[in-house]
Amino acid sequence: MIRFDLLIIDDEHRFAELLVRRLNLRGVTCCVRHEGQSGLDILSHKKFTLILLDLQLPDIYGTEVLARIKKVCSATPVVILTGHGSEKDRQECMALGAHAFMHKPLDIDALMSILTQIGGAAS
């Protein structure tokens, strides 16, 4: 069985809690950070299978967080998850190396499909 460790960087506490519950039921271990900088900080000492990143964060805009993530752990796939992202945001994120760009509400089956693809590629 493939183990998935997911980092969720999203300032919406309730959304993140519900997402963690749903992912835990599917065997995914989750770590949540509610600010961009705290998400970046944990990457200095922990590796993740996938990072789920919101664009609207209280301290650093998501595209900047994405650029910094790609500098410190370029091989880790990052999925952008946003409720307000524009086509310009999508293009910028994909150019910065995002694996996918998804809109809220999240399609959990689509996310699990991405995790399965990543897990299969990593094994």
C-alpha cells in the first residue's frame, strides 16, 4: 500500500478540517498550515507526497509560496486549490511548476486520482 503524506496550506480553518477528515478516511495523512510562511517552514524538515496550496493566504500570495516551494523541493507536486483564482493565476501557477489547478469546492475523487498517479510514478 502506498502511503500519502499531504501538506495543506489553506487559511480557511473549517474547510481544511473537513478536508483532513475526508482524506484521513481514504488513508491519507495530512498536515495543515494556515499561512504561507508556516507552510514553507515545515518543508525544511519534512517531506510530503503532495502539497495542496490555496492562493488567498493572509501573509503571502499563493503564487509566491509556490515559487518558494519549487526552490526548496522542486520534485514535490503542488496542486493549487482556490475559490477565487483567475485564468491569469492558473497560467502563472502552471508556469511556476504547479501540477494542477483546481477550484473549490474540491472534487475529492479528482484529488485522489492525482495522488494515485503520483504514488504510482514514485514507486
